[in-house]
Amino acid sequence: MAETPWVGDALPMMVVVLIAAHVIALVYWIYRLATEKQSARRKAH
């Protein structure tokens, strides 16, 4: 870790990016689920 000081700066950024990506994916999934329920009839999975 001491040999690569950029890891200390990049690690928090990677965590933030990963969290943001998961939040965006979750919001998109809920939005798609809501639009599917409104437009299409219920289908048994």
C-alpha cells in the first residue's frame, strides 16, 4: 500500500462510484417495474 499512494485516493472514489451505480440501477429497476405494471396486464411469472 505504501508503494502505491494513489490507492488511498482511488479507493473511496471507487466505493462512491459503486454505490452510485447500484442506486441508479435500483431506481431504474423500480421505475421499469412501475411502468410495466401501468402499461401491461399482470402476467404470472
